[in-house]
Amino acid sequence: MIDEGETDWKVVAIDAEDKWAPFLNDINDVEEQLPGTLDAIREWFRTYKIPDGKPPNTFGLDEKFMDKSYTLEIIKECNHAWKELITGEKERKITHMDEGVQKMVRKLSKSNLLSLAMDDAEDDAPTF
């Protein structure tokens, strides 16, 4: 999904204890077993910020849902980027670039990054 001009990956998943779990092993199974569900998910993500006065979200990849193997590769890439950020490896790589680029790097301590990650996780956590 493209959210306010930035890539915002979404993963369609199911609880292993859900009664549908044995029948839904990849994205194509969702359309076969629960027709219309993927269209409903796409429309919800397209429109859920409109009541807040924001424009509809758009989608990349020709608005297609990608399969499990593609999704696992994206998860690996995002996890690698997150690890570089948390460990400071990303900042060390950037410091080898020119001074103008260095100024663009936001200096955050490892503990601040972990704190921000925890705050984001709490914000995204479901409430019951």
C-alpha cells in the first residue's frame, strides 16, 4: 500500500487456531475459499483514513496481493533494515558519505529507537 506517498507493507494472515486456517495456506486460497474477502480488505485499506480528512490510499503491484514466498522475502528485507537501524549499522554506512548526507541522518540512541519501536507496537496492539 502507498500511504501518504510512502510504502506501507501489509500482511494478510490468519490465526493458526481459526477454523479456516487449515484451508488458507496462501493468498490464492483466500479468494478460492472466501470469495470477495480480498476485495473487501483492499477497499478497507484504501478508505479507512478518509473520515480523518486524508485522501484514499493507493496500491502498488497493480493492486495485486502477493503470495507467501514474496511476502516472506519482504519480511526478511524489512527485518534486515530494522536490524541495521537498531544496531547503528545504517548510520555507520551513511557516515562514509558526504557531510550533506550525514546531516540528514537523525541521531537516535539505540535505547530511544527501542523505545519508539515499543511505543509503535503498543499503538498497533489490539484492545479487547
